[in-house]
Amino acid sequence: MLLNVNNLSVSFGGVHALDLDHFSLRDKELRVIIGPNGAGKSTFLDIICGKTKADKGEITFNGKSIFGKSEVKIAEAGIGRKFQKPSVFPGLTVYDNLLLAAKMKKDIFTSLFFKSTPALEEKIHHVAVKLSLTNVMYKPAGDLSHGQKQWLEIAIVVLQDPTLMLIDEPAAGMSDEETESTGALLLELSKSHSIIVIEHDMKFVEQIANELVTVLVRGKRLMEGTFAEVKNDQRVIDCYLGRTNAQLETL
Ligand SMILES: Nc1ncnc2c1ncn2[C@@H]1O[C@H](COP(=O)(O)OP(=O)(O)OP(=O)(O)O)[C@@H](O)[C@H]1O
């Protein structure tokens, strides 16, 4: 297994945000995590990437413990995170955002004196093609559509060469067409990366979940199964009942 998590828990002011018995992920697996609001999904990804410190538990990545390590050490170990909030520089072009991301892979001292190389240009181009950004390369990032901004964010994570990518609600606020393209992009990326995606949009989950879906509820793992198993599970249906009927109808 690439990632192994056991008995991971964290409380905030006495409230159990996460109390996860077990979670594991294979190399090149694309896992989707779903669950109602406040289920602990973002907290789980925050702990894996070192942004939040857990109270206790075990997390091994590539056979080594990353529990309690800093965000920098975890990123160096090969875990990249795309947050829900945009973090691109709107005044810079798409190309400059990508170049900066590629530079940031190096330490700050190296970045200061860093010059682009043909190999790096090739890499940026390759990532831009993968994320459908080639025709907006020289546009300011602030002028991109919402979907394109999200793809730029994903491209920035891809440029860090992570083994595992953690992606929080990539389709939030997207049009149907953008959502579908995002699903296709993630499926393509999953050929070369392991990916954990948090998502609420069930149509999108159905598109990308060709392996397992993990359902979190109130910080605990309710079940894990194929999309069909999850959508027909009475406990899953019950926990969505009365919360988001629109989601239930699409389940
Ligand atoms: N830094 C924090 N301080 C205090 N409470 C927090 C903090 N982060 C998360 N929580 C609480 O932990 C619980 C889990 O939150 P989390 O954001 O992980 O859920 P989620 O499943 O990602 O929800 P959503 O789908 O709404 O994003 C919630 O009750 C939330 O209020």
C-alpha cells in the first residue's frame, strides 16, 4: 500500500472532528471520499498533508511514518495538496504561475537565482497540455474561467511531481461541461499519480469513481465500496436524508 492510516483522531475543543479506524490507498489508485458537511473530510486531508496535527494515530506513506511531520517534509516525501480556495496569482499569466510553481519546488535560495531551462519549458508545456491550458498560457490567471482556474491549481500541484495528490472539491462552482472535463482530467492524471478526491457532486463522483468510494460520517468511516454499493447502502442514504435532498436524488 502507498498510504496506510490507522486509528487517526483529532478533536477541536472537545469535538471529535476525526476518529478514523483505517484507511489505505494503493499506488495509482483514485479514491473518492464523500460524506455530509462536517464529516471530517477536509480535516483528514489536512492531517495527511501536515497542515493540521492529529492527536494520535499512525500514517505511513511509502513505508515511512509521516505522522506529525511538517508540511514541508510531507511535501518533500511526495504528497501535494490542492485546497478548495484559489491560490494562484491573478496578475501573473498562466505560464508565469506555472514557472513560479516549478521554481518553488526548489529551496528559496535556489529559486532566487533560478533560470528556466529547456527541460523545464518542456515540462510546463506537457502539464499545460494535460490540464487543457495551452490556449490561455499568456492570459493573466485572473481572467480565466472558474474551471480554468481550478485546472491551473491542479497543474501547479502536478508540477511539484507528487506521488499522491490530495484534491478538495475540484468541481465546486463549475458548469456541467467544466465538471465533466475535470473528471476526464482526473482520470487521465490517475494513470500517473495516486489521487484522493473529496467531492459532493454525485454525478461527478460517478464519473471518476471507478474504484473505491470511502464514506465518512461524523468523523468515522461509515463504509467503503464501489459507487454502486455506496449509492445503494441504506446507511449512506439515511445519513444524507434530510440534509441534502438534492444530493440524495442524484445518488
Ligand atoms: N480548525 C478547526 N477548529 C475547530 N473546529 C474545526 C476545525 N477544522 C474543522 N473543524 C470542525 O471539525 C469538523 C469536521 O470538519 P471538516 O471541515 O473536516 O468536515 P468536511 O467533511 O470537510 O465538511 P464540508 O463538506 O462542509 O467541507 C466540523 O465539525 C468542523 O466544524
